[in-house]
Amino acid sequence: MIGALAVGRDDASGLEERPGGFDETLTRIQAIVERLESGDLSLEESLKLFEEGMTLVRSADKTLQEAELRIERLLSGGDRESLDEAEFLES
């Protein structure tokens, strides 16, 4: 499966994007949608692509949810160490 996204934890940022990256996943989802909308695929090919697309969408959604939680923690001051690091990076 091209563009699969795996996210894990690392000590510094809390999130670590692994090879395949979020942007590549979105690009692959877009390509799948375009192929499905073309109408040039057999039923079997369409189902296979749809399944791959749904797997990628779930993965991307999980990544976004984790990022949202991290942002919420940073804004609420719940993760002071990461907040200090974020402020340092902005300056």
C-alpha cells in the first residue's frame, strides 16, 4: 500500500511522523478518489482501491486527532515542557 502512514511517539515532540508522511497519504487518497470517479475500473479494482482509501483515511484521521489533542494540551498549559519548546521554536 503506497502512502501508508504510521505515527508513533518520540520524547521531544510527542508525535513522530514516519516514512510515508501525512502529505503523501493525502496525495494518495486524492489519487484514489480520482481513479474511482473516472469510472474506468472494474468492480473488483474499485473495491480494492476503496478499501485502501478507507485504510488511509482512518490513519490520517488518527494522526489529526493526535495532533489536535497535543495542541489542546499545549494551549491549556498541560504540557509545560512542550509549550516552552514550541515558544522557543517560534522566536
